[in-house]
Amino acid sequence: MNKAQLGITLLAVTAFGVAAPSLASANQVRSSRLQHVVYNPRTHKLTARTGKKATVRIYDNGKRVKTFIVRNGKVTLQHNFNAGHAIKVVSLTRSTKAVKYRKAVKTTNAGAVSYLQHVAYNSQSGKLTAKTNLHATVKIYDNNTYVKRITVKNGQLNFQHKFAVGHNLKLVSTAKRTKKITYVATTAKITVAKFIPAGVINTNIGNVNDKNFDQRYDYNGTLGYQYATNATSFKLWAPTAKSVNLITYQTTAPNAAVKKTTAMKIAHNVWSVQLTGNQTNTAYAFQLTFPNGKQTVTQDPYSTAVTENGDRSVVLAPAATQVKNFDRMGKFSQPTDAVIYEASVRDLSMNKDSGIADKGTYKGAAESGKTSQGQITGLDYIKSLGVTHVEFLPFNDFNNNEAQKPAPYNWGYEPKNYNVPEGSYSTHPQDPSARIIEMKNMINTYHKNGLRVIQDVVYNHVLGNGGKNGTYDASFFEKTVPGYYFRKNADGSLEKTSGVGNDLATERPMMRKYIVDSVTYWAKNYHIDGFRFDYLGLIDVTTINQVRQALNKIDPSIIMLGEGWNSPSAIPASQRAALPNMNKMPGVSAFNNDMRDTTTGNVFKSDDLGFIGGTPNNENTIYKLMTGSHNLNEKTFLTPSQSINYIAVHDNLTLADKLATINANALTTQKDTPAQAQKRDMLATTIPVLADGTPFVHSGQEFMRTKNGDNNSYNKPDSENSLDYNLAIKNRDVVNYFKQLLALRKSEPAFRLNDYAAIDKATAQLQLSDNVVAYHLQGATKQYVVVLNVNNTPLDFKATDMTGYKLVLTNDSTQTTGANIATKDATVPGIGVNVFAK
């Protein structure tokens, strides 16, 4: 019997040696005797049995190879027969009597070779098919357990059996001889044109709205691609898809043609496939088919590199984006030691007079320049202020036309690919690695200059306004697991609290996992020093605490802050990551809206002038704000550092524009002069900076930045949004005061206390009336008196004996710091800030 075995595990094919059939002759003495012909293609060894004495000739595809004189009945030949060649063995035997030589009968019999091709298994129907010899016997094994032996008579194998997901399917074929013949062995190239393994069709699909769905289908492992030089594996969580294909493309051009489509298999609720070879710079996407017939094509949710405009993912070898000498900075002391400066990558350099070459880019944000008037700009300017952290508006990939130069202006609150840098900020968005390298270089440059970087992240909604439900259906979330990632109201409609119409369901385990994975990816790979969460109140407490715990393992000094607005949502009130629940989220901070609204008036009410505009009865609240906002209104801060003290951000009016509105609506007919407007600006900024907590400043706030009264410039021209550094010359006194203010805060730990008991012990109120806030502060070696007078007229301050104090900070150019006060009283200028020390 001629034997050849084929073992199949998925796409692996193993072929063993081909053995010749035996030849039984009625007269072995008088006939050619040739038996047990075997050729092993791995060792290239041919063996056979002959008569005791014989002459044997061997041919390779008709060409003579060698002639043997056999004297012991054994033939052995070492020769490399190419696959598909015919091996011909001819034996001539001399009998003991005088007879003529007799040549063995030559019969070509391709059917003597085991043949098994086009093996395919459909795990949905349970049907196994294959092509075999015209006549063959096939043994089938399931995970090496024998299933059945099938006799094939027409060359087509059909077999019905349910192979379990993840099991190995093995077929062994034995070719069948149709008659006794003198053997001529022919090697055959055994291939598998297509094999659909168990798991290519998902038969275990659940309903995302089922209460047990998350328990049955969640996954805790690694997703996305895993690169190695010899192979890259891809994993996608899509348990409701019927089938998933991996599509690879010819190039990384946005519209490149498809190169190959490869079926993925599902196991443990995750689709996976491996491509052999070095796949760096391979563009790819996933094609999903669902039970209802719907088909989607999407980039990888875990993309770390993309093509221009972000519609396709790209594999990159780590070496392709490596930046030398780039690492985390040392641990930061404590959040109350920070001064956060909010900026946009684009705004920092885009002004036509910035003096920066690579305008509007990561490179530009790390450059320094000078305006035509000689004002320093960019990185040098930020360094000169004395801030510690720069918080950038979203710089992950957002919905934008990256091919347009410059791209349309956008703040970036329309996330598209969460783990990829935005391409419009790159000098070469068409190069998948360029944006990554340029961003890393920007962060590295900031680190080398003593500045830490905070990333603004948007995990509460996707994309932008695109009709009733936004453009959520264009998101990879909806394309991979429809109906899972978005929060729904009780009636099944999408929740719209974010204002976009597609709030993300952060409370669902796989959305929570995605957020944790995404934040830690940035912290590990880009060495981000902090994260600002857009609309923190739309994320649940559990998710935020898991993010905090994950970041603590990387660097516990990484800052977490966000907008803790307590808005109605499907999240129970007790589980919202909002201001009333800050006591449930240690190590997480939130914007203190009372600081903003009490100081400069309600942001949504133009006629609310706030404390700075002279509205009465705000003094007690201002004092509570300046001493850490402990138990103020709905605030439940565990420590003062949880209070992000601010009065202006990118949203709403700039401080200068807000003060202009206050001036226009002043309670008196007397309006501020330009000098008074500067003093009021300085006084307003003093409150969040000297208050216990973490101060936050909007870029340009220190030089009276204006957007011409626009309270929502998210898509307005660069002429309105870019930083006009020449205002720092026009308002030089305001800038210098800001620097002195930060220097004072840095020099005295008493302004940076992070313990309420210590604050209570160190502070004492002196005057909280008549538009005046004054208090005493005990420092480590000095004591201070802080006086804020928002009245237009000077204040004769008599609340405490001022003898021996020195003026160390003032916003009035007519005063001189450093001189001792010889009297019990002190005069504080109108619209004045005075800080005294002794």
C-alpha cells in the first residue's frame, strides 16, 4: 500500500514520505522484482527492495539519474527530486536460467500519491469539504480524536460534523491503487487553497442590551496589533459580529487599493489573525458582517498610527517612532504646587507675527521666536511666566481635513482616533510616523525645559454635531459593536447630555477598559504628566477611580482633573464623577465653578458682575474659596488640591472680554479707564492663584487676551484664536504682575497647603465686607496679610496692626514694594491687591 499522510492544523500542512505499492509476481525468479519503493522528500533518500541480484535504473522526470547493480536486494539512493517530478524505477533481473533480461512494466499512476487540497470548514453549517484523489481513503480527527474514516470515489470529500471553537481539524489521506502495477512514484505538491477554521463564523452572538451581556462577553486581554519583526497579530473585540476580515492595503495612502483580505477567527469573544513577515507600515482595517446582513469597514479602535484623515490604521515598528533620551520627568511634588497653563497646539504659534517657522504644529509649539516688535514668543515666553504644567486642548486625532493646509480651525473636541496624535498639527500628516515623532519631540522639549504636559481627553462623546444623534454611527465604536458603547435613556433613545447627541456608556466594562487602556497608553508611550477630562461628570466614579489606580502604577504624581458638572444622565447621581462626589475620587480634581462665577459673575449671565464688578455680599464666599472651598455648596473635596481654581478657560469669554462686559454693565456710570481695566484684570487673576488648591490659567489671560467678545471660538479663524504676543508689550504691567504673583506663591508653602486642618490653623479672616476681602496667613517663617479691594476708591485698612509689615506684592504702579510700614494703618489702592509680609 502506498502511504502518504497530511496533517492539518488550521493553515499548516505537513507532508510525509511517499511509499510505492508492492508488486506481487507469479514468478519472482523470472520477473522484475521491485517492492517497497519509498522516497522521503525531507531527507531526499530513495529506498527499494529488489531481487537478490538485479540491475536498477532510476529516472528523474525521464532523465536517467543512476544505474545500480544490486547484490543484496536493497536499493538506496541519495538524490533531491524536485516536487512534482516523476520518479521512475526500472529493474532488470537475470534468472538462474539462460533467459533474456526483462524490463519491468512502466505504468505512470498519479493516483498512487496522496492528494488533499481545498480543505474548507464552515463552522456555521458544520460542513467539511475537500478535494482528494479520484479514489482515496480519508481519516478525520477532531483535536487528535478519531472521528471517522471516509472512502472517496469521486475526488470530492463532503462530511458533516460540528467541530468545537478552537479545536484542531486534522485530515489524513491514503491514496488507493486501482491495480497491481510496477511502481512509478510521483511526488505531488500538497496545498490547501483555503481553510476556514472553527471560529471564523460566530455562532454565539448575544444581545448588547441583555443584562448578562457584559458578564458573558467581556475581555481583559490586549487588543489592537502586536508587532514582531517576523509576524504581527491583530485582535478585535466584536462579539456580535457574524464574521470579521482583516483588510490590508497596498500603501498608506488614504485611498490605496486593497492588497489582501484575510479571515479572522473568534475565540474568547475576540477576533484574531496573524500575518507573517515584517508588517511595519502596513495599512489595515476591519470588515465586519453582522447577522442582519449589515457590513461595516472600520479602523482599529486601538489604532496607534493611522493614514491621513484617520480612516485606516497602520502598523508601525517601535523603532520607527522612537525618540532618543525621551522619558518621564521625576515625580512632581503635589498638585497644589502646580500652576496649569491652558493652550492649544495651534494657537501658540499660528499668529502671523509669532516669529515661529512651523506655525500651528507640534514643532511650532516647541519653538521660540520674537514678534516684529521684539516680544519673545512660544516656548521661551511660556517659560518666562513661571508656570509648571501646560495643558493642551485635545491633540489626539479628531475630525478634521488633514490634507488641507492649514486645516480648518477646530479645538479638537470631536475625537476620531483616541490613541493617535492629530494629523493637522503635523508637518507631514500623510506619513503615519511623522505626527508621532513630532509630538514626542514636542513633549520631550517641554520636559527638557522644566515644563510638564497635560493632555485634554474626551471620553464622554465622539465626533461632532452631525444631526439628531451626532455622527456616532461613523465611530469605530458603533461599527464594531453596534448599540453597545453609547448610553441610552430608559426609552432606548441615545443620551444627549454632552450636547453632541452620543454620550459614551463609560459604565459598561468594555468602554471602561477602553478608557483605562487609552489613558495608560498615553502615559507610558508619550510620558504625559496629566489628563484633563472633558465633561468629567458624564463619566462614572468607578471608571475614573480605575484610571487613577492605573496611573498610580506608572507615576502617582500624574495629575487628573476634569469638568465635574453634575448634569442629569442615566448614571445614578451617586455614581457620577461630578462635584458632589469628589469625596469618592481621591487624587482627582475638578474645576471649581464657584471660583469662576463668584469672582467674575455667572458665565451665562452677562448682567452678573460678580465680586470683581462690585456685586455686594460675595466677600464671605470669596474667603471660603481662597481657603480651599471646604464644604462650599455642593463641593465635597477631600483635599484643597481637588479644587481647580480658575476664572477663564477656552470656553466662554476670555477674562479680558468678560471684564469688558462687566465694565459695560457696571453698577455705576463711571467706567474703567484702560489703567483701571488692567488693575481689575490683575485683581481677578490673584484670587485663583493665591487661593488654596490648584491654580489654572487660560493662555493669554496674563496679557489680557481678547477674542473680540466671542464666547465660543471653537471653529473661528486663527485671527481670532491665535495668541497675539504683542499684547504682552501693550499690557506689560499685567504680565510682570502675573510673574510676581506666581513667584510669591512658589516662595511661600503657606499659599500651597493641601490639608484643611493646616489651612484652618494658618488663616484668619480680617475683613469680609464692603467689597473687601482681607485675611491673615501664617507662614513657616513669615506672616502675611492679603487685602483685595474691588472698590474704585482707596481703602484705609485698619483691620489689624500693620506696623512692621512690608509690601511684597501690589497691582498698583504708584506703590513701591519693600518698604516697612511705620503705622498701624495701611492704604490699599482702589481696585487694588496688596500682600504684606513680616
